[in-house]
Amino acid sequence: MIARPGPMDRHARIFVAGADSFLGGAIVRILQRQGYTETFGGADEKLDLTDAEQVDVFMKRTRPDYVFCAAGKTGGIDANQRFAADLMLDNLLVQTNVMRSAYHHGVKKLLYLASSCSYPRECPQPMRVESLMTGPLEPTNEAYAVAKLAGIALCRAFREQYGACFISAIPASAYGPEDDFRPETAHVIPALISRLNFAKLANEPSVQIWGTGRPRREFIFVDDLADACAFVMREYGDNEPINLGSSSEISITELAELVKEVVGYSGDLIFDASRPDGMARKRLDSQRLLTMGWAPSTALRSGLKATFEWFLASRAQIR
């Protein structure tokens, strides 16, 4: 029997594991904007979530009522190939420590954030949770995806064995202000913004982009995603993961052209087909979320513009 907590009180103690991360920081901002007064993340104490003892001491002292698990290293296609072991180990340690300690210290509800790369490489589109673990994963991010699948399974195990109200969600690819723009770890949108802006300033005649440009992807503005996380923490309690998407998709070629327009770059885009594409298509079936009454509020073009404006204002800090 799963314990179902009541409505999330505005004065409930809310721990955002990974509050210093891209998504975690957005969750903190959204919760505070919505009037939750006791939101914290442990960043000031330099909490190491890979250290089980540190996590347990922190949980015992702070006694959170709710936990968002939005922590764990992440990266783009290059980082997933170069640092596969680091990414997998970090995520396994973080999610294990956070979930175990949350249960032992009486957390009312926990939301674990997985990844759309948890779906099989040849997954039917749009991707439904029934397709999880039904086929081989995309090789370029297999290690990271396995770690995220383990997190989903661990949520379910705590529910089945202990009746813990642990839920999991699978977000589309997030982008927005405060994203990671470092070349070695950036995902596609911040990587494109950074490279095209550099090419613009350097008057480069062309920019080379990894892959064929044919793959199609779904993106969600980070504040919209954070709002969806807060929504499902309040409204969702089922055993199966829930997809958190924008319900729109775009090819990498179309995306690159749109970023080019937003940045104001006038050169050519050259796609390097010798580089990996990743999955051919990744679009989440988010119908369950939408029918519950949530919808995104930020169009892609508007989100890209806001992201680029933040990048211009902050690029001295992120080089």
C-alpha cells in the first residue's frame, strides 16, 4: 500500500538534490516563485551527494518533507562517449544515496528525474513508458541511460517493498538560461549558441556541426520543465514514470537554422556525417501530463532568444 501525502503545504520543507545544477536551480526558482518558503539544496554546505554518510547526516538534520532528485552529472553526446564511466558512477551513487536516506528519514514524497535517453534506440514514436527496457539503448549514451533506468527501478522497488511514495519522471531535453555552455559537456542547444556566436564574432565563413542534421528532437524550456516537476510532485502518484515534454519536435537542421537566426550568424552550416547522430528521433508521449491540466508556456523561438540573451550577459563567466 502506497502512502499518499496530502497537498504540498507552502511551508513544507523541500530538498532539491542538485539545486546547483541546471534543472535543480530552475526547480528552486519555480518553487520560490510559487510561494514555497522552505526550499533548500545543500549547496552552501558543499554537500557531496556521492558520499552516503554526508547525505544521511544532511537528511537527518534537515528532515525534508519532499525531495526532488535532480542531481547527477550529465553531458552531450561527446561527454557521454568520453566520460561514460564517470557519468554512470556519479548518477548511480547520487540516486542511491538520496533515495535510501529519504526513505530512512521519513520523506513524504520523492520525485526522481530520469532522462529521455532511457528509451530504446529503436523506440516507437512518440515514446511511451511501456517501451522502457524493451530493446537495446542508443550506444552513444548507454552507460548514462542504464544509470537512469536503475533510478526508475529503484523508485519502484522502494514503493513495492516499503510503500514509499517515490515517483519518477522522464523529461524532454531541457535548455535555457544558466545551461552548461562548456564545449566538452554542452548539449546541442547551448553548444550551437556558443559555436555560432563565436563564428559570428570571428567572421568565420562556416560552422561544422556534428551528424547529418536529420535526427529529430523534442526540447523544453527549463522553467517550463521545472514547473512541470512541481506540478507532478503535487498531482501525480502512480507507479509508472510520467513523461514531461513539450509535445513538439524539430530536426537538428531546423534547430541549427533557428539558432543561426537568433544569434545573427550569416555564414554556412556544414553537417559532418562522419560524426554520430545518436537516436534518429526522440519525442515523448506526454499526453498523461497534458490531460492532467499542465501545458508548457514557452515557444522554442522565445526560449532560444532568452537563452542567447542570458549567454551574452554571462559569457565572461562560462568560458
